[in-house]
Amino acid sequence: MATAAATSASEPEAESKAGPKADGEEDEVKAARTRRKVLSRAVAAATYKTVGPGWDQQEEGVSESDGDEYAMASSAESSPGEYEWEYDEEEEKNQLEIERLEEQLSINVYDYNCHVDLIRLLRLEGELTKVRMARQKMSEIFPLTEELWLEWLHDEISMAQDGLDREHVYDLFEKAVKDYICPNIWLEYGQYSVGGIGQKGGLEKVRSVFERALSSVGLHMTKGLALWEAYREFESAIVEAARPVAGFLSPFDREQTFDSQLEKVHSLFRRQLAIPLYDMEATFAEYEEWSEDPVPESVIQNYNKALQQLEKYKPYEEALLQAEAPRLSEYQAYIDFEMKIGDPARIQLIFERALVENCLVPDLWIRYSQYLDRQLKVKDLVLSVHNRAVRNCPWTVALWSRYLLAMERHGVDHQVISVTFEKALNAGFIQATDYVEIWQAYLDYLRRRVDFKQDSSKELEELRAAFTRALEYLKQEVEERFNESGDPSCVIMQNWARIEARLCNNMQKARELWDSIMTRGNAKYANMWLEYYNLERAHGDTQHCRKALHRAVQCTSDYPEHVCEVLLTMERTEGSLEDWDTAVQKTETRLARVNEQRMKAAEKEAALVQQEEEKAEQRKRARAEKKALKKKKKTRGPEKRGADEDDEKEWGDDEEEQPSKRRRVENSIPEAGETQNVEVAAGPAGKCATVDVEPPSKQKEKAASLKRDMPKVLHDSSKDSITVFVSNLPYSMQEPDVKLRPLFEACGEVVQIRPIFSNRGDFRGYCYVEFKEEKSALQALEMDRKSVEGRPMFVSPCVDKSKNPDFKVFRYSTSLEKHKLFISGLPFSCTKEELEEICKAHGTVKDLRLVTNRAGKPKGLAYVEYENESQASQAVMKMDGMTVKENVIKVAISNPPQRKVPEKPETRKAPGGPMLLPQTYGARGKGRTQLSLLPRALQRPSAAAPQAENGPAAAPAVAASAATEAPKMSNADFAKLFLRK
């Protein structure tokens, strides 16, 4: 008490010297002072009750109300203060919002943000009973964060009045420390238990709480120190509080009491110094000052060893301090380091620390639970972690499956396992296959409970009922939600059939199940028939084996040869001559029909390839004739010279590309000095036109002359790494290089912008932007889809597609993304802000993208990315089928279908025909239209095709008749007719 009294006496003096402080600092100082006062008085009261009535309680200043002072101190920092009970407009709004939130929770109880908002409003309105109920409901569904628990505990502490209320607060503390590892909650728990030290068993309760706190977070290198010091101060206060009553004890009892109490403090110092913690040097110096005897050599050795360990851990702790939350990669590196060392207590601690900030990462929970399952195998610890895992990530089926296995492994009651399985079904998985997996895990558990030595048992009937319910559940619940059962191969039915055949000797039931499997679209697969055949082979008879293989031969379409081979092998081994003849006849007939179908398919494919090649050859001849005609025209007069330079093509285009699709090499705008003697004005597209109105022939002559003088700008492929290709620009854009330069200069220094123009000087909607540095080009790629004059601008790497034909640029993922939603059916008038307002009610929206066409017009589709999978799954359940501006939208997890990549045609030989070469196209692909250049007036009407009895005559006859006709004139021949004078 002397120390406490001295401290209390010195505090007013220190406060007067410090001068006025901020309100927050004054509250903290008052709270700390009250805690110390209550701690000393509570310890003194406990000592009085323990030693006897010789010590006058009133002389030491202990009153009956001192036990409640801690409640006031502990809630001084975060207590909401006095509630104002004035009814105003703000309160009416809060009441309406409370009613709305309660209604929303009645629809979807898994809305985390809705729970938090409801508790906040109820607490603001002073609805203490409703606040308690709301918190209780939320804690049953979700684990609460440290902040939510501390707020709840402080409210309950401020309302606690008697022993029953104190026990209720103790129960809350026990729940709080089970959700996450929270040093602050443990510290509050220990300090609050000191307030009840005067009750029966209060001293043992305090020590028990502090010991459990040290076991849980005592190894925490940055936050464990506070718990060690609090526990040590408590035991030191016990020593100081017992001094006034020492005179009432015998010398022997006095020495024994003090020695045992001092030994507790010594033990705490020694235990703390053997653990690597921050600020260990100060603790060691404090121990040297406090201890009357020299520090033992063993303690010094343990202290030095702990210092060495601290140096090894410091890099990982400093990495955590420097990184920003959630620090997953830093925690994973720390976990790997602890796993190599192999200390179970420290491994458990670092996992718990990582999960505080990464509680929504299923892989981290799986790794933690897997370590506990394989290494520690402590029932309470293992089951507690599995339970917390499924509460944090209920949408992850792997966690539920592991939880069921762990419960079975540790002998949990069957009823509890069944209840857990029902919770898993209501967890809201995001894929149909997840429901198949959880059903399979539960059915495996039920199968292991059955004693198949008995013909009939309660467990067997329960297993069969579960199989029946699983099939109905997948057909009704899952298929209705996902439009698929999730089990196309009927894995659950296959397992049921195997159990009936092998373990129950009930082949009749197994055959019924396999018939049902085959009628669900699996009869065309050879592996399904062979699985059935093997089951009949092992547990049935030869007759049913033969029957199954005969059906397989008729129905299999993927590998009929294999099924036929199995049938012939069986008949060769066991069948009679009649059976062999029947099998040979059926297999030959089936294989002949299959080969005929394959031949027809091959002929059809070969014909298509041949047609494409003929069309390509025709286009090639047409282009060659047109080019020759152009050259002939240009050589007729001097005014035509140099015009053929326009045919020089841009890089990346091969010779076979269509004329309408070619990319020309653009002409640079001439400098002023080069055109002083010509009265022309440069147009916006880089071409020159005369100012004075002149005859068209003179205009063409001047334009041709100017083209000859302008230098060609060829593409330099060595600069592809610092160049980006910009497309989908408005064709009406005037001076694109001037307008685009400020836009791209934000990424870095721009060397050149090369817009592409047509022969008439029109902008073609794309250009090349060359930067000085490669990092500027990479930064420019982030401007993809940026709106320019109302159109999304496409920015992609500069790649020669003639050399890299398979190169594709797509900035968005095409695989399953569980945290991203795909929304369809949106009204075209829906804006990004309106949709974001709808989506953010169900979680934190990280990104939202409205899908538009090339003209920038909305397509009624959108992608919404949430912070985690839990929020995305809640949004799907809440938003799917919602009406937005009279449009019913569809919402699903983003899982784009796989793009069908066309197979590259290989060189093949048609039946009875020549080798077929693969079709090749230009960089822009095959043209959409093939125009005939033959004038309609010169076209000869073809004779009607002779009709056969049931349709047109055969193609070879038509080809033969066409061969006898006179050869048709080409486009070049018609051009000569027009040019002939």
C-alpha cells in the first residue's frame, strides 16, 4: 500500500507541473490513475479476507463501492457517454433505419454490414436490451472483431451491478477470447477480474485468467510485454498489500507467506526473461533493481539465449511493422520460418496473428487446420480452429469437408455432425460442384458408420435415405439455382451402386442405379459402360456382363473400338460359338457404320477446305490482275508516274490480304520549306489540296506530284518495345496527332505519333505512338478503354501479327473469379454510379465496369469486383432477380465460358483425291464479302441444273458439262475492252 499511496500522492503534483492538457489526454490519465487505485485497493481487500479481520479495512480506505470503480475506469475510454433522450427528427430517421435493417436481416441473416449498422444505431438510440440481443445474434453467426468485442464488453461492464452481472461479463470475455487472438481483450479480462478479487475464489480467478492469457499471447513479441507486466504488477501489489497484516502473523507464518509470494514474482521475471520479447533489456534491468539477491547464472544464460533468438525474429517482425495490412505475404514468410524451427506454440501463435488480419483467406485456414490435424492432434484445439474457419469462410466447401472429417476423427457425437452438415448446406456455396463435394463427404462418413456384416441396421437405412435425399437435393435445389446439378457423371449414384453391389450384395439395386445413370446422358461414353461391366464382372454374372457390353457396342460414340474389343475378348474366353458369331456380327456392323460416318465427316471437312482454297486462289488471281491493270494504266502517260508507290504496304500485311483491308504506309506532312513554290494548304489528314479551284486533272497532277516529294515513313520493328498501337479512334477526329499527344505525354516523353490515313486522306481510326522509354509504353497500356470523343480507345502492344499470328491482348481474366460478379439484363440507361450505389449495399466494391461496344454504347452487361468472396456470394443471393428500371437483372459469379479455339487445318488427303493444303489468310483474317467484278450486262445466265427424281443431279455431271463450255473472261480481259480505242 505504501507504493500505491506514494504514487497517488505524487500524481496531483505531477499534474500541476504539466499544465493543462487536451481532453483526450486527461481522460486517459484519469482512467490509468483509477485503475491503479482500484488494483491496489482490490488487492488489499483480498488480503484482508484471506488473512483475517486484524487489519482494519476502513483505515486503509477500502469502501464497499470500490469493487465497482474498475467498471467505471475500464469504460472511461470507449463508453458512449450519457445518452440523450430527446426525440427529434434525427431520432425518427434512426428508428426508420432500424426497422429497415431488421427487415433486411429477416430476409438475409448473413449480411455482415447490416448487423454492424443495426448495432451502431441501437447503441446510439440507447436501446440497451435490443443492442444486447442484436450483438448476441451476430456473434452466433459471425466471429466478432476486437473492436466490436471491446465495445460490447465496455457496455456490459458499465451496466454490471451485482455478482450475477459479473458472471455474465465473465462469460462474454470467454466468448471474446475464442474468436481471434486479441492481446487487448486478454488485458481487459485480467484487469476486470481484479475488480472481483474480494469475492470467493477471486484471487485464484485472477491468476487463472493471467496464466491463460500468457499461454495464448505471452509469446507475442510486440504485444506480449503488456500482459507480463500487468501480471507481475498484480503479484507485486499482493506483496505490498500483505505488509500491514504481517504483524498479526507468527514469525514462521510471516516468513513462509512472504517467501512464497516473493517467489511468484521471481518466477514471473524468470519466465519472461527466457522468452524473446521486445524491450527485454529494460525488463532485465528492472529485475536487477527489484531483486535483493544477484540474478542467478541460469537466468542470465536463458536471457542471453532469448536475446539471440530475438535477433533471428527481428527481420520478420520489422517486415510486419513496415508493411500495410493485411500483410499476407509477410505472414506467410514468417510462418515458413516458424515451421522450419518446429516450435508448436510459436507456430500456433503466428498462424493466429496472421488470421486476425486475413480471416477471409480460406487457404490460410486450410494450412493452419492441416497442421493441427497432422501434428498437434489436440481435440479441443483442432475442433475450435475448424469451427472458426467455417464461421469466417462459410462459402468454402473444403473447410466444411475438413471440419466433418475432424469431428469424425475425434469421436464427436453423430447428432452434432449431422447438425454441422445441415449448416454447411445453408452456407451458400457459389458452385454446384461444391454441393456435390459436401454431400460426398457426409455420405462417406455415414458409410463408415455402417456395419455391413448385418443384413439390416439403422445406420444402413440412414445411409440409403441420405443417398436418396442427396439426389433429390441436387436435382431440385442445386439445379434450380445453378441450372446444373453439378454431378454430370453421376458420381454419387456410382458410389451408391458400388456400395450396394460390393458391401450389401444387392446387385438388383446396383443395376437399377446404373440404368438411371445411363439414361442421364452417359450412355455414349465408353468408360461408363466399362465401369458398369467391371462391376458386373466382379459381383454379377456372365449373362448381365454380355448384355451390358452388347448395349455398349450399340450406344458408345467416343471409343466404340475399345468396347468392341472388350466384348470379343470376353466371348473368346467364356462364350460359346453362337455367342462368338453374334458378337462378331454386331461389332462388325457397328464398326462399319462408325467408319462410314467418319468417312462422310472427313469428306465434308475436306470439301469445305477445298472450297476455301479455291476461293483464296480466285481472290489471289483477281488481285494479281488488278495490280497488272494498274501498272498498265500508269505506264501510259507521264502523269501516271509514281502513283504505284501507293501500293507499298505497311508492315505486318502479307501479299494475300484483301485490298480493302490493307494498311498503307502513311505520308508525313511536308515541311513549310518544301512547298513554298506551290500554292497549297495542308489538310487535317495530312494530304495537301489546292486553295484555288482548278480542274480535277490539275488537282490530281499536283497531288501526285506532292506525293512523290513526300518521304515515306516505314515502320521500324526494332522500336516495338517503346511503341503502342492505338485503335478504335473516331474517324472524324481532326489532327489526331495533336489531340492525342497531351493524352499520352502524361505517361512519358512522346517521340512521335503516326496516324494512319487512307489514299483519299481520311483518318482510318488508328495510329502508332512511339515513346522515348519502354516504361512509358508500359504505362500507356493502362489507358486501354479510356473514352476519347465518346468512344473507348483501345491501346495494345505493338506486335507484328504476321510473325506472331496467335498474339492476343485481353486485359480481363477469362477464368473463375469468386470475388467478381457478372450482371446481365441491365437497362442501357443505367450509369456506373447508379449501379455502384446498388452494389455497395452488399459489400465493399473495389471495381465496377460497364461493358460497351466499340462505339462506347452500353450493352446491358457489367462486372462488379468485391473485396472478398463472402461479399460476392451475399450479393448474388440478394441481387439476382432484382428489378432495375423495370429490367429484371441476372447476377452470377464471374465464370466466362471457354473460348472455342479453331483448330489449325493440317495437310490432309481427301478420300480418292489429292493432298489438301492448309488455308492461309492475311493478318486481318478472311474477308466478309467477295464481290464479283463482272458487269451484270455481260453475265450469261447459267442453265438450270437438271433435276433428278429426288433432287438435283450429281455434282460431277455439272462439272463435266461446265468443262466443255468456252473459258470465261477475266477482269483483266474486260479492262482491255474498255481501254481499247
